Amino acid sequence: MNDVPTLSQFAAFALASVIFILIPGPSVLFALGRALTAGRREAVLAVGGNALGQFGQVLAVAVGLGALVAASATAFTVVKLVGAAYVIYLGVQAIRHRADARAALHGEDVVQTTAWGAVRTGMIVGATNPKTIVFHLAFLPQFIDASAPAVPQILLLGAIFSAMAFTCDSGWVLAASRAKAWFARKPKRLDSLGAGGGVIMIGLGATMATASHSA
């Protein structure tokens, strides 16, 4: 008896994951927002943290905690509102500090986020992302071999999904960073860029807050 899904289950899972990941959602908007407001390095670290946070959801599903969120509208609401509030806070901060990037270009001192701070930010967003909560609860169980232990399979598929999400979101970060470099040719454009990234993140937070429990 194998502890891994069959090849056909892997193929179906990979296809479903690619489609799910490529549909713009909280993770994509978060990656874009961080790239536009904090720069490529911090954005990549945050995207890595986001993937770790999503894998935390997988761990919860594997041990049965995810079922509680699925069954309880209150638990789901708490999770999504905490994540939404944090993302909105990041967006407001990005707008407030929209001149930081231009200041950095002129050699002025700007407070830099530590590597761990960037990763921690991503982990909070990833762990409270309602889109991936729904995916892990509703879809992961469909791609496991019922004749084998479920926990190892869920953890394996969850790790693969997180790695795929990290790769895709990093691509969005690189694309957004190139756009940022283009705006940087005229430094004042960076103010609008930072504010725009903040607006994106506020919109993301609002979207997360209104996510349906039954989605």
C-alpha cells in the first residue's frame, strides 16, 4: 500500500493547482503589492513566507483542525477578518510611506524591513488566505488514495502546491519589479507607484473580508 497518490491523481492535482494558482487572488495581489511598495527583495521574502503560511493551512487540514473552520462560520470569519485587517494595515502603511522609495533613490535613510519581518508578513497573509483555505479543505482530499494513509498524502500535495504557488508569485514579483524600474526613471513616479500598491493591498483586504464561507 503506497503512501503517495497515484500518477493520475498527481496529474489531476497538478492541473487543478495550476489553474487555481493562476487565477488572481489574495496571494497574487499580495505579491504585486509588496513588489510595488517594498521592492523585489522584500517581496520575494514575503512570497516565501506566504508559501509557508499556506503550508500551515495544510498542516491544520492534515490534523483535522481545518475541518473545524469548514464547519464553523464563526471560526472562518475570525480567520479571514484577521488576515484582511492585517493586509489593509499594510496597504495603509504603504500609502503613508509612499515617498520612501524616492527617498532611497536620493540616498536618504529609509527604515528597512528585516528579512524575518518580510517573511513573517507573508506567513500571516498566507495562513489567513481564505482562497487557499477553501482549496485545501475542498480539493486536497479529492486527490489522495483512499486506500492509503491520508496525512502523508495531504502533506505531500500541500508542499507541492506551496512550491508551485511560490514559483508563480515570484514571477509576478519580478514582473512588477521591472515595472517599478521603469517608473523609477522619473523618481516622483515612485510616489504614485507606492500609493497604487497600497490601494491594491487595501482592495485585497476588502476582498478577503467579504470572502464567502461557502465558496
